[in-house]
Amino acid sequence: MRRFLSLSLGLVAVLAIAHSVYWWSASEEMRQAVESWIEDWRDKGYAVTHGDLVVSGYPLRLQVTAPFPAVTDPGNVWSWQAEGVRLQTNLWDPTQYEMTVQGDQAATVPINGRPVAMSIQTAKSVVLANFSIDGKFKSGSVQIDDLKGSAPDLTATVLARKLVLELELPDNPPQTHTDPAGDLMLIADEVTLPPAYAGPLGPNMDRISVRFNALGPLKRGDLRTTLGEWRDSGGIIEVPWLRGEWGTLTVDAKGTVTLDERFRPLAAFESAFGGLSPTLDIFTDAGMIEEKTARIVKLGLVLLSSTSSSGKSVIKLPLSIQDGQVYLGPVVVAYVRPILPTGESDVASDEPPLPALAPVPPPVDEIELLEEPPVVEWQ
């Protein structure tokens, strides 16, 4: 009995030592992999800095923490930094990784064609990434809870209860403009916009959900060159569904998006709107649409109104973006600016005051729009 106990304890000790050696070896490989990823980004022109990497997670997890990481893209269009980032995976399944952003963050992003500095606070910022057994990225997701983003230069603050993004890449990189480059889904709940950017519908957006299917090769490099080459090669983004709830207005749509020569969105959508009549009243009261124009549009709405499968009254109208102008049917309702700085005036000198009438687009065919896009349950 005593011998059996001694053998058992010896076996446990050997297994514990073997596990410790395996964990140490695996954690060292993970640390080297992180350093390799960082060097790969640097080789492609990104400026990446961080503090000394810290390895932890024994005995069942592999964790590498980078204090004070900072990244700037090759074109100096955007930058990001945080107090810390922790990357971890399970010892028994190194194909799934979780990255947690620690503490406050800061970023510089292009807004209306110019870089704007932002501070970011969240209750939770988690990124999940799935890799194939040979280390190739397959899919990933991001969840951000209780977001507060502030831009002091714009005296603006954005709030969101929850943001979810999911990205999936094809097995093979796209070679032509018809090949899939990746699928991206975005869901945003309870978004509060800055008053200066809220518009007449108010600052509170109940929900936005959209899915993008990008087509065409996207080469790595600075953002301007990558997007320019993608656009010039015929790249587009298919939007199989988009749903928004903002004040009195709801919209379900599907269509396509690309960029024009000034990096402004160029889009065409088939859309079904709810609450359009009270929304027109709000725009009229705000002085954005003349009463005469509103009356004409409302008359057309009576003729175009139909009932959805859920019993709600909806209006089917084409929604398009061209030459920096957003058209709802034939009416210009807003302007859009380049998503990247162009070095030119963002607003055309001949830009007409709102509202303006454009040539009437062709009628929208009967379409089947999702009453509600799929609900994503965060795992």
C-alpha cells in the first residue's frame, strides 16, 4: 500500500512537472508569436509601441499582457492607444483567442475628412478571434459595453449601451472584384449622439443593425491606398439588410455601396420606411423641408403606402447617395462628406441648399425586406 501511494505521488509529481514544462514552453511560443505579429505590422508601415510583455495564466490559460500599446496606421490617418491589452487563450485550444482592452483608451479618427482626437471609456471591450490550425485568421467579433466616446475639439460625446461587430473572412483571398473579401455585421443598441450632430430626430437612436458583404481584393497598406485600389478595381459592398430605429423613423433596406473619386459613399438602396409622415413634420418644423415640398411628398406617400407582413404601414422608396448628396426618392435630405481627408474642399461650391429636387429615380420593385435582422447572442 505504501509503495502504491509512493508510486501515485511520484506519477502526480511527474505529470505536474511535465505540465509546467509544457505550459512554460507554450507561453513562450505565444509571447514570441505576439512579438512576431507586432513586427509584421511594423514591416507593413504601422507604428506600434508598447511596454514589456508580461506572460501569465498558469496553469490552464496562456496570457500575454502588453502595457500601454499604441498603433498608428502608415498613412497617419488613424491612431489608437490604451492603458493595456491582455491576449489569452486556453492551453488545450490555441486556435481561439480573446483580447481584453484594459483601462481608458484614446484614438484619432477621420471625421468629416479631418483627424479628430477622441477619448474612450468602456465597461467592457473584448475581441474574440478564431484561427485555423495553421494559424490563418478565420473570424472574429468585438463587444463593447457602455461606451462613452468624447471628442474635445468638437465638444461632442457619443454614448452606446452595446456595440457588437462580427467579421468573417473567406477561405481564399479575393482575386477579382466579384470575389468575397469578408462579411461584417454591426449592431448598436441605445446610441446617444451629440446634440450638434443629432439632427431633428433627436439624439437617441434605439437600434442600428447592418450587414456588409465586401467584394474585391483589399491589399494591406495605408488606408487611402487600400481603399483607392479597391474602389478603382470595381470593389463594392453588398448590404443584404440594414435596419434602423431613430425617433419616429424606422427603415429596412438592402443595396450596394462603394466610394466615388473623392472617397464619398456612392450607394443605391431599396428601402421601406415607417413613420415617414411624422418624420416629415419634424423636418418641416426644423426648417429643413419647405411646407410645400412636404405636402407634395405626403401626397405621394399616400399613394405609395403599403402594409408589411407585421401589419405596419410602410413606404417603399429608393434611397441613394451620389455626388455627396443623400436622396430619399427625388428629394435631397442630407449631404455626406469624404470618409478620408482629400486635401480639397469637402463641400462643393455649387452645393444647393436643402431641400433640392433631383431627377426622379426609377420606381422601386416589390422587395422582401427582413422584418428584423438576426439577433446576435454574445457567447
